[in-house]
Amino acid sequence: MNSKQPIPWLTLALVAANIILAYWVTFSGGLLVDQFGFHADRPSILNALTSLFLHQNVLHLFGNLMVLVLVGAAVELSFGSLKFGLVYLLGGFAGVGAHFLLFKSQVGAPPLIGASACIAACIGFAGIRFALTKLPPGSKVGVPTWLLVVLWVILQAIGTIMSVGSTGAGAAFAAHLGGFALGVLASLLLGAPNMAALAAGHEHLDDMAHRSPSAKLSSAESILSSHPNDPRALAEAAEASVMLGHDKEAAEYFAKLVPIDLDRSVAGLQKIGMLSTIKDVERLKLASKSTSEETKLQLLKSVASETDSTERPNALLALAELAPSEPWANQLANEFPMHPAFQIAKNKGLVK
């Protein structure tokens, strides 16, 4: 398993882009803001895009980038760079659209600039995905994320109402709400509530794992009732069943884990002596697909040890190919001299 922490490359690239363009805006003396900012009284699709990367105020830039690093990175690492990038950009466009609807008839309104709508989309998305997570992280008495997000939305709504009719520059609260709404919608379409529920289930499973095998099994089964293919819950349920001496139930959980985590399931079934619950033909197929030599050996040896298995010669041939220094080929020659598997071994020079 790769122990390296993944890096949110797109988040870092967006941070860099915003910083570079902020310096450019500073040196332009405000010319870029007027040229590439979004003007509600003369809208432009190009300006709707370019405005998302312009910042004229250092505090505005710093605030946006701080939230982007914290929230954007979490969204990117959870859903991938492509989906994060779409949420970011579409959230920005949604924010520009909301700003346009509110100020389109107001001549002379200051241009809209900044990544605030994009950031708000990330907040809306993360507010659903991490709704049940408490802040600070890991705290038993912390504040749930959803409550902080609700308070943020209320503040934005108040700011929007107060900004109507204003001609001075200030926070684009309507754009914030537009981006936030897009983020929430995207989170629903991409299954964030389901992921949030699963994450909460895993947290409960961690707590129960420290109590007793029965509590651990009950918690895992609760997760599996709504997420039947969750590898974490399947593995924990199997291991808890082993600890309780319920080998048959453990074998059933390990069998369901086979398509998801072959190495762990094979090791578990081998430990309780129930690899034979998987058909011999299937074990040969799994061995050919496995990238782990140890898993291959366990699967092939289990088939080769079954004297009544019609797949035994093929298992011995596969073992001879995998470990030519071992006497598998000679065993194949002694027991199955007329089988096609022996002829293959002979042609490959495996028989000594």
C-alpha cells in the first residue's frame, strides 16, 4: 500500500494562479480590474471567467486562499481533481450569475472580481460531504461542520440584503450564495451525503473496535446494511467473526471481500482454513490475476492439496511455473503423466 499522502495539485495550482494574477492587478494600477472584471450592466462570458482570478485587496486574496487550501484540498482529495475543478469553475459562474441577476439594472456598479464564489461552492460541497465531521477534527465535543456552514449562509444572506442598492465596492454576498448553491447541488449529484454517512459509520466503527468483538461486528453490520460492498466494514466484520469463533460467518464476509481486496480476503480465509469455500476453478482464475506472489501461492497450494479436485494438475503446473526450484513439476509428472498440464510442463523444460 502506498503510504504517501496524496497532494491536491489542482488546489495548489489555483492558489499559485490567484497569487500571480493578484500581483499583476497591483502593478496594472487597477486597469485589469476594469478590463477583465465582470460588469453586471454590460455582461460578458469572457469577463465572467477572468473575474474569478482577479484580486485587488490583499485581505480578500488571503482570506480566499486560506479557505481554498483548507476546504478545496479536502474536496479535491475526496472526489478527484476533475470533479473539484468543475465544482470550482461552475461555482464561480453561478456566483457571477447571481450577482448579475441582482445588479444588472444598476448602472455604475463596481466590477465583480475574486474567487469568492468558487470558494463558496467548495464550502457548499464540503458542508454536505463533511456535514457530520466535528471541528476541530477528532474532537468529541467539537462543533459539527453543518452548523458552521449554516451560520455562514445566514451571514451571507444578511449581507446580500444589506448590499442591495449599494454602489460602493464591497463583498459580493449574492455571488457567494450563488456559488454555495451550486456547490450544494453538485454534492448531491455526486453522492456526497452517502459518503458523509459512510464516514460517520467508519468513525463509529473505530469507537466500537476498541470495546469488544461483538460491538465491532454490530457496527460493521450496520454499515453493511446500507453499504453492502464497503471493504472496511466487510474486513472488520470478518475479523470480528473470527475473534468470536464464528468461522462460517467470517468466511462469508471474506468471500464478499474477494473482488475488492483479494490479498486480505485470501489471507483471512487461509487463516481459518476455509479457502476451499471458493471453487477450485475460481481460485485458479484469482491466482492468475493476483499481483502478490504470496496470494498466488496460497491459492494454488490450496487447489493442489485437494486430491479430488479436477483442477489439481493445472494448479501444480502453475506452481511449477511460479516456483521452478520447488518439486511441483516432478509431482505433476509422477501423478499426472498423461494430463495435458504435464505435457506443457515438459515442453517448457520444467520437469527435471
